[in-house]
Amino acid sequence: MVANELEVVSSKIDRFGWAQMSDALKDRILMDWMAALQDYALHEVQAAIKQIQADKPKDATNEELVSKRIVANRGREMKRLPKVGENEGYCSAIRTPEQKAKADEIVKALGFNLKVK
């Protein structure tokens, strides 16, 4: 699917003559993209490409730019998550003493003995 994204981007921009490239050259470029982006989810790749094109619509998108954008997007997402220790207890959904008591009751009924540091 990543290779397909490159085909779409390359066909849209066609800055380096994608349509005229030999199949062997296209295959090599596709392999580079797949190797560089294989660890990312397809939706992350698509979002990064879309953002890069919105920022600089006439520039050619490459796998390094896509990877850097994904990492930057992940960093922004991580900053939005609660910090470790921000929510006490073993479940961040527990907000009240009543909820904690009910959760403790369920955990004990299941035969677990959790100790929260």
C-alpha cells in the first residue's frame, strides 16, 4: 500500500518524469519507499504525504520527509497524552473514591491482589 501511495504522489507531481521512467527504476524507488516506511501505519503515511503536499504542493515528496513528518505527528500526539503518574491508581478512568472501591472489589473478586506504588 505504501508503494501505491508513492505511485499516486509521483503521478500527481511528475516532477522527475515518473511516467517516462523505466519499470526497473520505478521498482527501485518503490523498494526504497517501502523499506523506509514499512514500520509506519498506512494512515500515518497518507496523512504525512497530505500534510507535506499542503505545505509545499510543487515540491517532490520523498520517503525521508514522510518519515520525519510521521515522527513529528507522533510527538505531538504523545504530548497530548496524560503524563505518567498524572492519574493515580491502576486505571486512569477511575476518578472518584467510589469508582476506586468498585474497581478494587472487581479485581479482588477475580483473584488478583494489585499493589499500586
